[in-house]
Amino acid sequence: MKTFVVIGLGRFGTSVALELSALGHEVLAVGNDQESVQAVADQVTHAVTADARDPSVLKALGVHNYDCAIVATAEDVGSSALITLNLKELGMAEVICKARSHTHRKVLEKIGADRVVFPEHEMGTKLAQGLSSSNVLNFIEVSEDYGILELSAPRSWLGKSLRELDVRKKNQVNIIAIRKDGTLNVAPDPNAPLEQGDQVVALGRSEDINLLHEVR
């Protein structure tokens, strides 16, 4: 079990806090209004109404004893930056921040944020990946540059083995698994031909992954 502090209880912060709690982790939820705090109080380990911009408040809450902090107060750039700075100065090992723009991200990274996320952008990317091609089954963003894509084997790949296709050289992605009849094989035989209904799981740079949509 890991311990988390979630600061900011808007839609994003509330979702993160509740999901982490549901997964069995200890969660301290911090909001700046009583209503949002009360909404999660019964579903997380601790929930408090406090001004996280005040370092003495964060210190009193013992946030430095937690494994990770999620700063979800992206609406006010100044507030999220100040909270992030306070957390790092208190010795927080990992601070993940929500940002609204690339400029906001740069500010947060400059003052020590370990990771900055764009929830709306990331969800939009996943939705676009799914809508852009009917054979795309799932997309996971591993980092800003890399992703994992699961898709139905393109028609032109059927009857050919991974060795014949040489996807790594031709498409600059790695096929890391094949799902056949619902069973995922993470060490696929490179000489076995792909069959109708097979699903391939590819890992690569996002721009290269996107090009797989065009393979027919």
C-alpha cells in the first residue's frame, strides 16, 4: 500500500482520490472548501479543508510523510506553482501536477514537479486514437513520447509472421504481444503467421504508433 496526498478536489482531483482509495491506498484529500471535502470524506482515509498554499499548513498535515502528492489545482497557475514549491521544500519525494497549458507545465517543471499531466489532452488523445481507426482496440500513453497500442492485425499482415513483417525495421515499433482467441501471449513466436482475429500489441514512439492506423 502506498500513501498519497491529493490537493484540489475538483473533478480531476476527486476522481484521482477516490480511485486511489478504491485500489486500497491511504489517501489524504485536501480541499479549500467544505463541500468538496465532505463529498469524499467517507471514501478516503482522511479529508481536510485547508489552504495548501500555506507551508505551515502542509507541514502540520505531515504531507512529507506521504509517498506522493498530486496537485490538482490547475485553474490558478500561481496557486499550483506555490503548492508544488511548498511540497518540494518540505521534502516530498514525488509531486505530480495537473497543468492547463505548456507554459504552465514549464513553470511547474522549473520549480521541481516530478511529472506534469494534461488530463483533458490525454483523454482526448486516447479518444482520437480509438475513433481514427475501427481496428484500434486500446491505446495507453506510457510517456509524452511513447505509447502502447492494441489493434486488430491489419489485413495485409495476415498469413505473415512477425519475422517476415519486420515491423521493427519497417514501422519503427515493437510487437510486444499477440492476443489470440482471448489469450495474451507476451512472447509470441516470431515465425508463426498471424491469423484472422489476432490482435497485436505494439510499443513505440507516439508518431510511429499513429502510423499503424494507416496499415490496411
